[in-house]
Amino acid sequence: MLVHETNLSATINAINGQLFEGLSLTQDEMERTVEFLLRRQVRSGRECGIFRPFPEEYETGICVPTGERLRTQWAVRNVITLEAARILSLFGEELPEVRRALSRTSMTIGHACFAVSHCVVGECAYSSIAYMRDAAVDRSGKRRKWIERQIELIAAHRDGSGRWRKFPFYYTLTALVEVGTPPANAELMYAWPACRRVCSRAATHAYSQLRQRIVTRVLEAERTPCPGR
């Protein structure tokens, strides 16, 4: 079951796993997901447009879709909201109630420091990757320049070993794969050595299987699959 009725982050991560694998959802699954997400959006007040996790989720911990743990409520607020908005865009952008929900989110998140000035202080780096993933499915193309600048910023944070300072490795890989522009592909080529190092690790993490699929996709783009595949 993809929709976890009492867990917003688990629902988002389960759906993202399906989407990254290229598995299609039924119409009923998409409709249930849209209805569930819309119920979790704040529609008035200071947090209008934000998608709110259930209180119990904070106790067990909330992760981005690739399993990197979020440590601050600020990052949870932004990442969960942007991931929810991204799914709504993919599943029901033509629906009036979804368009209204996305407009509310845009009005709030559009003023965040990472959206305005590409801030990567602390976990704003995580939020900026969520914003890039959401921008990548924006059919209007209004955030194309923002994506270009963000990739330049990611490149400026290379650590020389195939990873990036500040940015979560696997989550950043997924965003670059989804953007798919020449600059994004150049960053994936830079990440090739790090992907090669981790592709044969034992499955010791709850998200290990998904992470293996992510790095395999990067390596296969260079025609170098993980051992044993």
C-alpha cells in the first residue's frame, strides 16, 4: 500500500520509490494519493501552503526520499512540502483543487531563502535539492534559470572525490538525473567515481535497494553497471 493514512513522509517516500523505478501507478492509486496529500495541506495562516506531517513522524524521524535524515523542523517543512507538491503536479495538475494547492505552496515556499538566493546554509542545502526536484516537473519552465544556477552552485561545492560538500549525495543524484540537462549530466559524470565505490556495498540501510538503483542508473549511463547486475 502506497498511501500510509497516518504517515505523510512514508507515503511520499513510497511513491517516490515507485516513480524512480519507472513503475506506473493505477488511476485509483493516484487519486487516493492526491486526496490524501490535499488533506495534509495547511490552507490558512502563516503556514498556508505547507504540507504538515503527523506529530508521530517527528518522533521516529523524517528522511528525504533517498533516506538521508532531516535534522531540523525547517528542513522537514520545506522538503516534505516540495515533495508533496511535486507528486501533486505529476498526478493531478489539471485538477482545479490541485492547482489551488500548488498556488498556495508557491506563494509560501517562493519566499524561502533557498528559493530566492540559493541559500545552502545548514539544511537549506537539502531544501534546495527538493526545490530543484519540484522545479524539474514544472511544465511552465519558469524556474529553468533557477535550475541552471543551482547546478552551478552544486558544482562549486565539489569535494574532489565524486561527492559534494553540504549536499546529500543520493538525493542530489536523483535531482540531477531528473533534470537531465548537459550541466546536470556533467555533475553525474563527476559523481561517477563515488557511485562506483558505493555500488557494491552490502545492503545495510533501509534505503539501500533504492540507493543501489540510483547509482546503477548513473553508472549505466556510462555503460558501467554495478558488479553482479
